[in-house]
Amino acid sequence: MAENSKERLPHLLIQNSATAESYARPPRPGGAGINTPARNRQAHAEQLLEQIQQIQTQETGIIEQQKAFGLDVSNGIYLAFESEPDFELKFASLEFQPSGIELCNVKLVDNKTIATVFVPEGKLTHFLKKISQYQLENTPKNQPKNKDLVESITSIKLAAMDALWTDEPELMPNAGESIWWEVWLRRSGEIDYEAFLRDHAPQLDLRVGTESIHFLDRIIVLVFGAREQISQSIHLLGAIAELRKAKDTADFFTGMGRQDQRAWIEHTLQHLTPPPDAAPSVCILDTGVNQAHPLLQPVAETTDMHSYLPSWGTDDRHGHGTNMAGLSVYGDLTEALTNPLPIRLTHRLESVKITPNPDFHADKSLYGAITRESIARVEIEANRQRVFCMAVSTTDDRDRGRPSSWSAAIDAITSGYEDEQQRLIILSAGNTDPQYRHLYPDNNLTDEVHDPGQSWNALTVGGYTDKAWLDTITNPGWSPLAPPGGLAPASCTSMDWQKTWPIKPEIVMEAGNMATNPAHVEADYIDDALQLLTTGHQFTLGKQLVSFGDTSAAAALAANLAAKVQALYPDYWPETIRALLVHSAQWTPAMQAVFAPLTTQEKYRQLLRYCGYGVPDEETLFWSARNELTLVAQDIIHPYTKEGSEVKTRDVNLHTLPWPAEILRDLPPETQVEMKVTLSYFIEPNPGSRGWVNKYRFASHGLRFDVRRPLETLTEFKQRINQKARDEENAYNGAKPDSGQWLLGEKLRSLGSVHSDSWTGQAAELAERGYIAVYPVLGWWKERANLERWGKSARYALVVSIKTPSVETDIYTPVENQIFVQVAV
């Protein structure tokens, strides 16, 4: 933090600091074949061949039904390939694009991997050939051909509806029960499956929702019908890749108690300076905003209020959107209204009403499509920078971090997948079940971040609280539930997610507290002092100020900070603002105490899953200081290139940073200093339950950073990270040991699409670390060459800060002078 600094200095944006060099990742240990059970070669081949031949006899009847139904092209059947329990299935090799054979989904059931594959009419011969080669032919190394693939398969059979169901088995509706289904359709250049489904749905007594979401090779729609109708449609349409249960979205109206207080609004307005016309805006995607509220009028125009459906109107009839609006503009009004200093507003307010009321969700909607279309509504005003904020989420936690149609749609929107325009979207992590909050903090550990908070690109915000005072005279026997600085009772976590999923939430903001009493079972919002103060939607009735809290409030506060950064640094990209919010975050002592002592990487992993990187420190977020320098680089990298038919990694960007080397060397040898590095970029999503490995990876690309070690020459640094830098003239002698200590380490910091870590060591060692490399790792841009995205460039933001213990140490001026000289040259 910079609490001792004498002056606030702007962060330093550095230009043209990176040099691109040809890149190949150095080899790493491993690479052996997959683990398969022991097989009798002949017997196993004969068993699989017999299963394929039985399927061939059934194929003819299925194809005849499809043609009679009206499917004239892309006819085919679904096969289910199954592994032995606790053994791998080489599912990536089941797809064969030249024959139109497509892997639809992969799932784990009773420790067995099951892959569902669509096989076009007449293409079963592909698998007959693979198995026959395994049976009769050997490789040059005298191994059976296709050994890993064939020996990983235990059985092959026609896929039933269960094979396409990728949610938990117990969520499958009973026979005769009609529900809304989330139907993931295949995409084909030959036939419009969405149009075909819509045309033929009445014949199957199915109702199709109006919205749809389009990805590279998937189209998602909602379909209402019974299990039997959906089952019949699978083989008749030949278009469905996977099925999920559509989700409810009704968990965003908690903490709505009113604050019975009317403060000095008129006095505040007299000392208020509105933002300039060109200021950025916060766009609230919620229940609408009543912009005529006296505190919102200075920042909100009627023309900036929108609605997904015009018939809904733009007004807020339930309060949630207006509550969020006040926090996104002012922060906690308790502080703003009691501040004796004038208030200079930095950003404006926009709104899109994406739902009219809490009961709207009885009629299912595809919220990924609604979110996309709602953002398009407000972007009619194109010449404005904006931060989007949404606290609408679902209480359904079945995803456990895996991509959903909604979260993947947000990833597509933020990355500019369709229009090359990147966007910052801030999401709430979702709220824990109120009836179990008295079990704090154990309940937080098991209540998971709600959809769409698992989005890779969005900034997901959880809650913490410093509000730990309540009136015990009025409320005898009650005490605050969460300690000061602790996780808020409402905040969801990602403790139970797979270790490879992104860290969520990334940051936490004030979300208010609750109180508990031994005489009562459940925790309660007993005192408005435990909540935040914001604008009320029914202000004409005299209730202009109301209490508000939970992760909706936290998300609005994060949007407030993000818009302030955008106003202060208008040249910063959305990726950069996200990076700074994470980069400036710190854990409170109360957060760290939950997992103390923090002596292992597993402890830090749990802490990250619990509260992300902590609470953004506003001084560090907005300003550098003489002894705390923050450098910001915004650059582009070309991750991959194509050589012949093979896609390979292309570039590594080597950043030569303006570095206060002489000042650091002159400090006393024992002086401990800190360097923090944050890398932020947006990925393009590839959703669908196909394992998220190899060419089915969810992320289009991955980037990593590495920093030169104090004992390394520049040549040795390049050789350590880049195979192409190693040659006979400059023999590579192995990595030099690193000095100091990284807090998280390479493995833990590499999750998701924002990577942040801190290094602590001696000043003289930091003086030698002024080179940072950004390089690509695997992604579907590389693995799926046929989609021809391998030539795309990728933007990223790199934030590097240096902190010295003494405010008398000026590392800022020497670096500023270097940048000035570089710009002048």
C-alpha cells in the first residue's frame, strides 16, 4: 500500500517495450502414452468389430426414419464409446473431420469415461478400419497400430439420450415430465440445424425459445418438452451434441431491507460536480434504473436507459437495479453524504433492463443471448467507454466451474469474438443460501460461485465486510456474524471446483454483514449499520435512501472503481483495468487467518478459492508513489503460425522495462523489496462438454509470463524459456536457480486468463530482473487448425510494480526519465 507516500503520481504507461522473437516451448518431462488396461489383442479386436457390425444392422432403419422426417443431408447416428473404470479414453482420436465424424461430448460416469460421437451415414467403416489395423498391423516399433485408441475402448454402442445428457444424472427429468432443456446443437456448413429444429419442433410437440447463442461449432437454444419428445428428436434430427437442464435465475433480490434514514441529499447536490459529457459510464444490466432519483439525475439521461424488450419499459419496479446504480456512481452513500468535501463525479450511468421482475423466470430465457443483445442496445452510443455490471445470477451451482452457455456467451462478448471489440464485464459471485448463513464461514466453503460467475474473462466479485458494529442496546443478544475484514456471510466461493479452473472470485468488495443471536437459528439483517446505503427506487414516497448489501452491492462497488480507473487513464484497455483491480488487491488478516499458517501452496490455493486476490487498495489502484512504482504495458502477441499443415507457436514477446537498477543497487544489501507482476488477457471460448483438453480446450490461447533471474545473462534467460534460443554456439547449461521467493509460484498463478504473483527478495537481486517474457501456451486456436483462427493476434496487459520499504527512496523519477528519453527518441 501507499499510505505513507507524500504525493500521488500517475502510473507509467510504457510504449514499444516488447521485442517479438520466434518461439518454441522447451520440452518438458513426460509425454508417455495414456494408461490403458491390459488387452488380449485378438479377442479385444473381435469384440469391438462385432459391436460395430451389430450397429451397422441398426443404422439403416435410423437413416430411413431421418429421411422420412425430412432430413435430406448430414444423416447419421450417435455412438457411445466407453472406457474401463479408472482408465483413460483416447477420445480426441475418435473425431475424424474429413469423414464428418464429430465428437459431441465427453463425461465421467462411475469413474468411466464416455464419449458420444456423431457418425454420418456410411462412415462406420472408419472405425472398422481402425480396429482391423489394430488387430492385424504393427507400427515400425512393432506395436499394434492404433493401440492407445483401441485398447482404451471397452465398448461401442448406439448412444441413447443419457449419452447426450451432460448434467448430473439425478437432474434428468422423469418420464412424462416437461421441462425447459438447454439444447446444444452441432453446426454444419450444409444445413442450418437451428432453423431445421424450429421448423420441425411442432411435429414433435416441442416449443423452442426465441433466443439462441452461436459459437464456433455449437448453437444453443432452449426447448420445452418431455423426456420422450426430446429422446425422439435426437435420432430424427441428428443435430444435438449435448443436453442440459435450463437454469433458474432468481437469486438477486437479497438484502433489500430499507434504511429508515433521509440524509442531506440537497446539501450534497449543492456541492456536486457532474462528470463531463465524454466521461466513461457504468452500464447496469438488471431490473432497470429509476434515473429521476435526485442523486442519479446528474449522471443519467433518459436516452441512456434501455430495455431488452421495449414492452417492459426502462423503469425499476423492484429496486435492485436502482440500488446498484447508486453504489456504482457514489460508492457507499454513508461515506459520500457525510463527506464535508465537494464530490467530483467521474463517470456516467447507463442501464439495460434485462428482466422485469423476480417471477419472470417461470418462462425460460437463454440469458447468454439476452446479455449479448442487451449490450448491443446500449452500444448504439458507440463513442463512449463503459464498464458493464451485472448481478443477475442463478442459484444453480451444478456447473462447479465448468463453462455454461451463459458464461461462455459472456466470454465471447468480452473477447470481441464477433466484432473485435473488447469489453469489461463485472459479475457478482452470487449469494449463499440465507437460511444457512448462521453456519458461517463453513457455509461459504460449500456454496459455490453462481453461473455465469465462472466466466474466464469477466471480473467476478465476491464480498467481504468491515461493517462489524451494531446497536446492542436496541438489539440485545445480537452480535456480528463475520469479523472485521472477513468474508461476507453472503459470498460464494470456488473451494470445490477442479484445481484447473480459474480463480473465482478474483476480488472481493464490501458486501455488508449480518448478525446472529443464540436464541435464533438463522442469521438476520438486524441492523442497517451492517449494510451499505444507496439510492431507493421508490424515492417519490420519501424513501430516497435504503440499505443494500450482499454480492450485488460488491459488484456495483467494483464497477465504481473500474469506471474511476477508466476516467483517470482513458488509454487503458478493459484487460488493463481488470489487471489493475487484481494487481492492487490484498488479503486482510481475517482472510489469511482462515487458512493460517500459510506455509504451503495448497494453503494459498484454498485462500485464492475463498476470496480471490483480496480487496483492491484504492491508493495502489489509482496511483504510484516515489517508492512504489507501477508500470503498465499494453501489447499484442501472435501466439501461433502455420507451417505446412501444422500449427506451431510463433512469438515470444520480450519486454525490456525501464528499470531503477542503479537506485536498487545502492540500497543496503539486506533491504527487502517486492515486485508484483500481473498479466491479463481475454480468451475466445470453445464451450461444450468435450473434455477441455487437446483440441477441445475451452480457451482459444493461453499466455504466461516469466522474469529474468538475477544470476542469468539475457541469453540464458532466453534459452530457459525458448527452445529456439538454444543453439550450438550458445550451449544451454540449464536453468540458474531463482533468488528470493514467489508467493504463489508458476503452477498456481497460471489458472484462467489473469495471472498475478509477487516476488520478494533483496534490492540488489531485483535490480537485475528488468526483463519479462510473455509467451504462448496451448489453446484451441492452435489445436483446431481447420477453424483457421491460428493467425489471430492477441492483446494483453502487463502490470509490473516495485515497492521499496522507505518513502525516501525515489525509484519513480529515474524510470519516468527513461520513458521520457525513449519517447523523445
